[in-house]
Amino acid sequence: MWGGESYWLVRFVFQRTLAIIYVVAFLVALKQFRPLAGEEGLLPIKEYVENATLWERPSLFYVIPDNRVISAVGALGVGLSVLALLGGPYWVPEPYSVPASMVLWGVLWALYLSFVNAGQLFYGYGWETMLLETGFLTIFLGAGTTRPPVVIIWLLIWVLFRNMFGAGLIKIRGDECWRDLTCLDHHYETQPMPNPASWFVHHLPDRFHRAEVLCNHIVELVIPFILFAPQPYRSVAGGATILFQVWLMFTGNFSWLNALSAVQGVAAFSDSVLTAILPIGIPRRAPPPFFLEAGALLVAVVVVVLSVQPVRNMLSSKQVMNTSFDPLHLVNTYGAFGSITKTRYQLVIEGTKTPNPDETDWTAYEFNGQPVRTDRRPPQWAPYHLRLDWQLWFAAMRSRPGPRQRWLLVFLKRLLENDAATLSLLKENPFPDEPPKQVRILRYRYRFTTPEERAETGQWWRRERVGSYVTPVSATELTI
């Protein structure tokens, strides 16, 4: 299947683009983990320690649940990711470049595993486990002038196959709008965080959206099988996957899901194809050392065994998306948007300094990604992940907070205290001098303005209030 193809340049490009994802992931952890899941987080890390065992969810923070350690690990992760981006192991003289690469990528994987397993609700996304699975395989790609073990290239394509095909199956089995080709009539408006292009794409003709859905089905349900075809067909499939992910990045904010999927698509190429695109000289290559080949074969056996449950899930009529079946997240199942929300509900959190306020006395908190002001153009944040904003989108689907939204009451308590760490997650604090006396959460229905409305008013959104999510509450009244 793989013939006599070379993958030295494929590894070179793959490792550096993956390093960019790691840089972003650790920056997010460094900035957001402590206020979300640290010692005084919205979901305190002690809850993770009390509700799990080290074997069930291994993490350095289980052993040392300390904010200073969390910050140190985040900073170390950023630094090592930058080193990987700059090709640090390639600076090491032979024959030590391969061990140096294995240590570097192994540490990156272990450090990020600590964040994912301790992050609770705020780290429960499919792209977290996908980064861990992809990062683990990268440990065994090698570096320097040695060729990467071909079996690892194969395993990376296996990850991409499950990523894409799982997403296609969850759609075709899920919401009827995927079958009648109408899902994208709503998606750009109701997705978690629209970006600057979303308003414009939303208003493209219906026939364009029908063609989009059809192309989505082809890329996710047909193209994945071509990833196992000989060259040049495999590269065509990889290129189609990358272009598809670029379109998704252009039209929405999905953290690093699409960027990482595009990075996985690099594994579908070969050096002969890439050198036609990137005129980069390839050094004389040596075979992989025995210990790397042996490690790669052992990993292949482990992946085959651990793939049984993900494949069984993927083929089941009761398919569950974005699920891990082992505590190290080595082989996972993926999928996205099995159903599409047709109406966008939005939570607007407001505060007031007035003891007995009327409607004009309330001031809204602004978030980085979630729309509040109707005249603000949707911003671009991906591949950076705004974890609080994503959870607000999920919370807005309910008319009242449920058990999974208990963090939201802690969030309100922090706002009533003007807690600096929590406020760092927001775009701005409307009460910089002293905290508000009361806070409340209103629930709105948001929709994009029409082109005519936008031309007349300059607004990106229209909204109507549909209820109160949390009624006005003071610090003394708030019980958690």
C-alpha cells in the first residue's frame, strides 16, 4: 500500500504544524485553567481529586493540585511547544536526535494529558482527546535524518479516518436536516461562536447551502476511504480534507478542531508530492533505529486492540461522539454536529450598583466570543479556545440552569466579588471600581440581521428577550 514512498518531509511539516496547535493549547491552559478549574476555579480542582482516581484520570495535578504548579506546567508547555515548532530535536547531533524528539513530544503529551484529565467540564471537547491521540503517535515519528516509521504514518491516517468518517456518520444518522440538505440554512447563525465571515455566508443562496451539505457528506463519508488508496489518490484525499477544514476555519470558531484535522491531513501526502509543492531539499535519509521501529510496532498493536470499542461505537446505530475508552486517550471516537440548533438562544449577564434597580440601571458584561451587543461584528478567535464562552452557548440551550451549569452560579458569585481571575475571562469589566450589588442572567433569542436591516441600522444581530435565566441576586442571597 505504501510502496517505496518517503515521508521525511511529511514528518517535517507535520511536526511543525502540530507544534503550533500545542502552542495554542498550552497558551489557553496558561491563561484559563486556573480561573476555570484551579484551586478557586468555577469547578475547583479539588472536585476532580475527590471524584476520580489517579488511575481513572491520571494527571500531575491529582498529585499536586496547586495553582503555582498549574501555571508552571502551562508555561513549560508553551516553551516546549515553541521548541518543537523551531525543530529543536533536529539541532541535536546524530544519533541523539531521535531520543531527544521522543522525550520532547512525550513530555508535551504528558503535560497536556494532565490538563485534559483534570479540566472537568471545561475540557470535555473532542479536540482535546484528538490532540492527545495525535500527539502520542508523534512521539514515535523520530527526527533528524532518520526516516519516520511508516506504520506511524498509517496510524495517523487511521486517526484522520475515524475523525472524518465518525463526523459523517453522526450527521447522516442524526438530524433530519443533514438528510434533506438544509442544516446549513441555520448553522452559521446558531453555531457556538460565529466569526466575521459567518454573517455573509449565512446569507448566501439556499442552493449554495444545499451544495455545501452534499459536499460535506462526500468529504466525510467517501473521501476517508480514499485515504487508504495508493498515491497520488491518497494525496488528493488529504488535500480535499485540508481544503474542507480551511473552509470551516473561514466560516466559524471551532477552537483548533479544524486546524488539527488539517494537520492530520498532511500525513496523507508523501515526499514526492510535497516536494512538488514545497521546493525543500531533503537530506540523505537513514533507516529508523531499531528501538524506534520496535516502539512503533508495539504502538500499532496497542492501537489495534484499543480500536475495537471506537469502531464498534462508530458502526453502532447508537453512536456516541467524542468519547474516550481509555484513561490515556490513546484511541478515541469523534464526531461533531449530529444535530443542528435551529434557534440561537443567548445568555446576557448583567449587573447593577443600584439597590432597587429598574430596567435602565442594568449593565451587561461583554464576552470575548459570545455576542452580547447587537452592533458588534462576530470576532475571529479560533484556533484559540474560549472555554467559558463555549459553555455559555451550551447553557443557553436550557431555559433554566441545570446540574451541568452549577459552575454558572459560582461565576455569578465571582462577579459579585469582582474576582480578578474570573474577570480575566471576559472582554471587559463594566464595574472596574467596585463590584455590582446584584447580577442577573437574561435569555434572548438572537438572529442575524438581513442585508436590508444591516444596511439600514449597521447592526449584525437582532434580539428579543424570551425570559429570565437567573433572577436578580445579591452576594448574600446567592447560595451555591
